[in-house]
Amino acid sequence: MHAGNKTYSSIKDIPDQVPVFPLSGALLLPGGQMPLNIFEPRYLEMIDAALRGDRVIGMIQPKFSGETGSPDKPNLCSVGCLGRVASFAESGDGRYLVSLQGICRFRVSDEVHVRTHFRQCRIIPFASDLTEDQDDGAAVDREELLRVFRAYLEANELEADWESVQRAGNDTLVNALSMMSPYGPAEKQALLEAPDLKSRAETLIALTEMSLARDKDDSGRTLQ
């Protein structure tokens, strides 16, 4: 996996301990790009530390069911995604404008007690995310994915750059559509934890079809 100026070819290239950024509803996937507008002091500190080190942080969602912890320190989902700070700019008013590029998913081993204001975890990376599997992409039902995507756009009166969509490989297409999808934290976590690209595409198709059916049903009830 290539991210920014670095290639991550095995789990030996991945740090054992990373700062984590809990953000509800945020989905970063391997190879994806995520813009971040950083303004909280603890996360400004986190970015400073990442830039001094290996430029890697872990995006992860707070738990959305069961024991959720406190507002200042929510319990975390077990799976997140590592991102490398690929670009960085200062806004001039105290904010950082950052772009993360996804490296690989990880499972939280345990949280480390640290003196920093931001949280840090020991992690177990998903080694399979670091290698490109052409067969995985070939297994995606691209025609069905595009059919559902087109139906969603039409239902919501949206447009897409179809030339770019047609050029995109299956891995880029599935992950980009998953990251842009307007679904909630539980759905985003399901997309993140899908075991492979084919499963992620099938999950995305199912979520979109349910959304379309629900919107159609709500519209029908409104007209009665």
C-alpha cells in the first residue's frame, strides 16, 4: 500500500502504537482520502506529534451501542483505519487543514495510559490490506453497484462525474462510494469491517437498496 511518500508493504512498516482520533460517522478505508479540519487543542497536539514522528494516526469511531463511556473519553469501536498525513496546511486562525490517506485497517489491542491529551492505542494491523489482490476486485458485481448508485442519485436529484466513475478501478470505486455514503455510524462500521472488497460492495448495495425502499415507502405514506 502506497500512501503519500511512503510504501507500506508489510506489518513491519506499521507502528505498534498510534494516536487515535475518535470521530463518529467518519469512515476511512485503505487507499481513500479523508480531509480533516482540526481545531480542538488535543487534536492539534496529535497532529504535531504525528508530523514529528511517522505521520500516522488511527481514525476510529466511538462505540454507538452498549457501554459508550464518557463524552470526553468515549469507549472505542474495536476496528479502525490507519491514515498517513499526506498533506498539511495552517489556516492562519489556529486550525490545521489535513488530508489523510488510508493505509490499512487495524484492531485495537489495548489503550495505552499516556500523558498526552490525545489518546493512544496498541494495534494489530490487517496485513491483507497492505497487498493488492486483483481477484478481490474482479469479484465485485460492478454492474449492480453502478445500477444502485445511479438509482440513488436519481432519487436524490444528484449528479456524478460518470467519466471518472467509469475509469475508476473496482477497489477505488467501492471504497470511495463507501466513504461518501450518507449512512450512520453503525452502517459505516459495517462497511469498514467487511472482510473483503466483494463483501463491502454487497453491504453497500444492500444499504443503498434499503435506503431507496424506505424513501419510497415514506413518500407513499406522505401522499396518502
